[in-house]
Amino acid sequence: MKITIAQLNYHIGNFARNKELICNAIDKAKSEGSDLVIFSELCISGYPPLDLLDRLDFIEKCSHTVNEIAKQCIGITAIVGCPVINPKNEGKKLLNSALVLSDGKVVCSVNKALLPTYDIFDEYRYFEPEKNFSVFTFMGKKLAITICEDLWDEQPFDNEFEKSRLYTVSPMDELSKFGPDLIINIAASPFSYTKIEAKENIFRLKALKHKIPVISVNQSGANTELIFDGASVIFNGEGKLFRQLPFFEEAVETYSLDQISTGSIPREDPKNLIIELIHKALVTGIRDYFDKSGFKKCIIGLSGGIDSAVCLCLAVEALGNENARALLMPSRYSSDHSVNDAVALAKTLNVQYDIVSIEKPFSAFEEELSILFKGKGRDITEENIQARIRATLLMAVSNKFGCILLNTSNKSEASVGYGTLYGDMAGGVSVIGDIYKTDVYRLADFINSYKEIIPVNTIRKSPSAELRPDQLDTDSLPDYGILDTILYKYIELQQPAERIISEGSDREIVLKVIRLINSNEYKRYQAPPVLRISSKAFGAGRRMPLVARY
């Protein structure tokens, strides 16, 4: 038996594009003499379709597309992921299904049993879980077909509060009663740099436990904030890695079951690749956000600081230098080296840049408000006015030239509210909003690993918003090394204050940081979508009340 793995980049609701991708892969599989070609979860609709699943016309288009693809399945069998209407009168109206296509029609439907409702997932909102299990016999082999979470019943968790076993049933334990010869898992698993090794271990341990090969097919590409890493894997029955498809790329590859059962390759430690993978993820996220939204050009406010520098480098790699432009907006507080560093970077990347001083509009604001503010000293008000002037200028260029504004705030700033609402928090998408400041520096070093692109001075100088004389970030915040440690433990690991303090962090600093996190939820609620690269990004995967006291 020859099996083809199709790791593709789907577009939600773009049925024509998804159909073309799938049919091209089927044709390639046929040309290689394949018997079975496997696609990813909900590949017909694109993932995640969210409340489009509430529309009957959307579901009907899914069904029509499946029937069209099935016509291509003559002399070959395909497994595709698709939402289907639940035939039963009780329960949710839809099923998340793996459909087996053969001889021009759907010959088998396997439904997802475990429906995640944590982090960015909310599948029980739409789908009814499967409670009955069976294998599909193909060419004399029993195939245990599972859908993503169905193999994740024993997944590890980030904190000790959660149970070691999330679900009360193990689909694979039920399927093992039928004596399967192969486990097939179709997935739509978003990238998280903290989950790379854990994800691989899920499949490795299932192969070891049941002593049969595991094939897991993931999608690549990005849809809004979710970035899918591909990295589809094949493990043999001894739990050894046979093949891992590329990260963040499309790939269609064919192997025989005999090859899979006996072969293996060395596995590289993913810890050595984390910054490189984060870099690829962000480039993929930008590229697909623009491509799938029909946009081409971007604009970035280039300050001479490391955040905007990294974002511009990522944007140029994703979109091309001809589609990126920068706006430098110095004020009376901007240092000469910041302007010079920003100009140097723009020239190195060969992007169009313009310099527009904010001094005149800022002075006009000061003059008009002088009577109203009489007797009041200068404070954060004047700092925020500058940030909002810059946002106005950036949006003016965006409107006039059709450039989407990329937000350059990092996760450390967003966590503690160190940003101006309707000012430097503006943008169509947040590029590094899931990257802590210490990792922004690591990204900059990675970008400069072969030659200097980002000026060394940009990386080495002390971070500053330059909104008042001699301002430094550390005037308002702890050192980023200290801050990021606390943020990671509180946000990703969800540790309480006392636990963080007991592990060595200063009590006063911890309590201040947590107070800032909780009091700035309203700002993050109004922020642009954040490209997700962690297990707990701001946005859909972290839902907190705006009006709360805890």
C-alpha cells in the first residue's frame, strides 16, 4: 500500500481554492501510484470556520465541494476533513468528520469524538461528539481514523491545576479493540513554540502503546491570528520518527506502508530551532494575512527601536521590499541616533521611507489645550497625544496609499498596558504581540545572524518610548529579563502571585506586575488580532472579564 500525505495551506470559505489544492494533490498522488491520499481536518471549509458553521449555505457548499472532489477519486482513495450535518434529531446540528472518498463517492464517514473547548478552541459550540467507534478496512488493512484531538486524550498541561487526563474516553483505546494496522490522524493544529515536543510525543507514545504506525497530517499556512506549522509526522510501530514534513510549507509526499513500518530517521531537538521557527511562523502569519485578505502593501511606524525594526524585517521577508514602506515621525524628544538608525535600516532593506515630524501638530495640540489644562503639570497626557498623532499620520498614509498598518507592540508591553490606546496600539494585525521583549532581542540576533541588517545600535541601546526627556522603559517597568519571567509564569503557566514569589521573584514587583496585567485588560480587548505563537496569546485564546476584581 502506498500512502500520500498532503500538507496544504487552506483558505477559510474559499471552496474553489481549497478544491483546486486538494485535486492537484490527488493528481500528484495518482501519478506516483498512491492508493490512499490523506488531507487535514476541515480542509474543505478551511480551519477554523467559526460561526460560518451556523450558515446552512456554507455547509451546503462544503457538501457540494466534497462531491466534486469525490469525482476525482477513481483509482485512488482520499480522506478529507469536512463539517457534515448530524443525521440524528438530538445533539448539535453538525459533526466534524473525516470522509473517505472512493469510486467517485463518499464511502465512509468517521466523526470526531473529542471536541476541545480550551485556549482558542470552541468546537463543542458547533459539533456533536462521536460516541461509537469502528475501523475502516482498506486493501486488507484496518485503518483507525482519528481527528486531531482524538489522539490528545493524554496530553500534558501547562499547570498543575488542570487534570492529567482531560477526557473520560480514549478514542484510540476503543479503536484498538478492533486490532487496527495503522493509525491515521487528520489535524488542524496551530503552532505553539511551547508545544513542539509535546505534540510529537503524543503521536510517538500512541505508536509505542499500540505498536502500530501513526500518520498525522496537519495543515500549513495561517488564518487570521492562527498559524499552522505543518510538520506532519509519521512514526513507525516502534515509536521512531520515520518522516517529518517541513515546517510552515506545503508538501505532498508518498511512501509505502512497508517503508513506514521499518524505516526511521534521527530527530533534531526542537529546542535548537525555536527562534528560527518563531521567525518562520511570523513571516507565514504576515504573508497569509495579506494574501488571504486581498491586501498587498503595509506601512510601519519606524522609530529606531528594536520592535519596529524586527517587524519591518519580517514584513519585507513576507511581502517583499516593494510592498513595505516606513514612516519616521520624530518629535522634540527623538534622539538623533534613533532617526539615523531607522533610516539606515530602511536603506538596508531598500524600502520606501518618509520622515514627517510631529512637532507642528503636537505644538498645536499644546496650544489649543493650554487654557483647558492651565495649572496642570505635564504627565502621561502629553505622551499619549504624541502617540495618537503618530497613529493618525500612519492611518492617513494607510488610507491614501492602501497600506495596511502593522502594529509593532510586543507582548511585554501589551501585558502591562505600556502602550497608548488609539496610538501605538493601532494596526490591522499585531506582528509581535505574542513575543516577549527578551525574545524580540533573540529574533533580532537571528535576523542578523549572517550579516548586519538591523543596526547594532538599535539592538544594544536601552529601550525608550522617547515621549519625554531622557525617558527609559525601566522608568516605568522592571528590567525586561525580570518582567518577562513574571509574565510567563502568570500568563502562560497561570501561576498565582505567591507561587511566583516563592520561586525567587521580588514580592513588590510581582504584585505590581500582576496589578498592571489585570487593570489593562480593556486595552488588549481593543487591540488588533495578534499573530499567535505561544500556548496563551492575547485574544481568542485568553478570555478575561473587563469588569472584575480579582
